Amino acid sequence: MVNDKMCVGVEKERLMVRFDPAKYEAVMEKEGCRPMDFTGRVMKGYAFVDIEALNTKSKLEYWIKLALEYNKIAKPSKKKKKL
């Protein structure tokens, strides 16, 4: 979480990245990148990146930078009301 917004995370042996949905098609062409279908449906603006595609500092930095760039303009998730 960055600025109370989802940014990146680790799920099993892959990285989850939140990015600008307008870049979805280009991002999906990157090595090791797959659509995020955590709930059973594809979520544009989110992707899973396989650990094998993160084997250098520059590759990992690319994904972190992509997520942080979008985080500046992303809307925060709606907070659930506490009962």
C-alpha cells in the first residue's frame, strides 16, 4: 500500500502490480506478465508478474516504477464501513 492505495504485493511466487489501465495491452506483452484473475475474472490495471521475470534489479525496478507512477493518480479503494 502506498498513500492508502494498492500498489504492489506478493502472491505465492509472483508479484502483483497495479498500473494504469490505459497501458493494459502494452503491459500484457511484457515477459512473465499475466492478467490478474485473483477473483476468477480479469481485472484491467492489475497484473501478475512471474518471479523468473524479476531476476535483475532493473526488471524489478521497472514494475515498481510502473506501479508508483499510477499510484499518484489512482483513486483509493472504497473503505468498508465498520459495524
